[in-house]
Amino acid sequence: MGLRTDAIHRQNVIGATWMIAAMAAFAVEDALVKAVSDLLPVGQILTIFGLGGALIFAAIARHQGDALVTPDVFSPVMRIRVLFEITGRLFYILALALIPLSTATVILQATPLVVVASAAVIFGERVGWRRWTAIGFGLVGVLIILRPGTEGFSALSLLALVGMLGFAGRDLASRAAPKSLSTAILGLYGFLALAVAGLLFSLWQGEAFRLPNAQAALLLSAVIFIGIGAYSCLMKAMRAGDVSAVTPFRYTRLLFGAALGILLFGETLTIGMLVGSGLIVLSGLFILWRGQKRTAEVGATT
């Protein structure tokens, strides 16, 4: 029993390490996207990022022997996933370009709260009154950050909110996606959706693509490779340890994002942001703890 416990603990430590690495990489990716948005149109950034990521995931899928096109790729749930992916990516990258990095990062941390609440409604998962209360407190944290109805309210912050809802929908659709589709295939079509979002936004905006200069090309290349690395670290994290032990380390993205916002872009954290982010993180951690406790109770009775 002791050896088994040590092995589980070791896997959880490995998973937590991969998760922290993933969140650090995602924060760096966000900072690079924000930097390159000063040099190129947002639609062009989305398109190049999406195509670059799709090519890499296609190569990974072929190396694994996965078929790139199957009937399951065109299933209704995959079509829904693509729509949510486009929404999440487009609005979140617009938010990165137009509002402080720290603000966008904090709002994104509400994604697990929305996923848990939606899973209860859509999949019929049991969520007790304690977790519903925690979800409520977390959403209050989002409102504190947005400050609707006050002079400090910025409508541009709603871009990050819509992006967060898009990512939550994508995560729920990923859960319901056919099991025959590998992580690489999901990544391939996720990044293709990103490229489509970029093209559609460019057509709507009417802004022509520009030839990237050396600085923009370097930043875009870094965005693609760091984004792929972040995604890979995330997959390794979720497969290395217990989900309940590894998932809380997602919130380290908030620390990395805020630090990069302050160091690179001269941003400041207001009291409202600190209070709101605290409510979001504490609510998320409580929900994870309650879920882990319920799972243990159910296991003890079976």
C-alpha cells in the first residue's frame, strides 16, 4: 500500500510540474500575441497561428498513424466544438490586443466555474448546493473585475468574457467528442478553426494582410512553437496524475500572466482585480476539493 501511495504521489508531482510548465508557456504565448498585435492585424495573427499549429498537429497525427479525415471529424459535437473554438480564440485574442494582459488572464480563470455549472445542466452531473454557492462567488469575482455600471467599466473587457465562455464551451464539447479522435486530431481541427476565425475576421474588418517584418516573423514563430509546447505540456499533465490533484495548478497561469503584464507592459493590479481574482481562485479550488471528496465518498460506498 505504501509503495502504491508513493507511486501515486510521484505521478501527481510530475503532473503538477507539467501543468505549471503549461500555464507558464500559455502566459508567455499570451504576452507574445499581445506584442505582435502592435505589428500585424489581429486577423492575420490568428490565421498564421492557426495554420502553423494545424501543420504541426497534422504531422504529429500522421506520425502516430492517425487518419486526418474520418466520419467522426464531421460529427455534430465536433461542429459545435469548432464554433466554440472560433469564438473563444477570436474574442480572447482581441482581448489580448485591446485590454491589459493581466485583466484578460484573470477573467479567463473563471472557465472551470462555467464548465462545472454547464456540465450540471448539460450532462446532468450532480453539483450540490455548496459547489453552486462557490460558482456564484466565483462569478461575483468576475463582476468585481468587470465593474459594470461604474466609471471604471470597460466594454472591451467583455471580449475576454466572451472568449472565456467560448473556451468553456470548447472544453465541454471536447469531453463529448468521439473517443476515436486523438489529442493530435483535436488539436489539428482546433487550430484550423483558429485559422478560419482569422480569415473571417480579416474579411469583416477589411484589413489586408501585411508582409511581416523580421520582428513580427520572429514573434509569430515563437507564438506557434510555444503554443504547441504549452498544449503538449497540458496533455502530459492531465495524463500523468490525478485530475483533482493536477487541475488546481491551472491557476498558476494567473500569477504568470499578471507578472508578465506588470514587467513587460507596465500594468498595475487594482484592489478590485485582486479581490475578484481571489474569489475566482478560491471558488475554483473549493469546487475541485468538493468534487474530489464526493468521488472518495462514492468510492467508499461501492
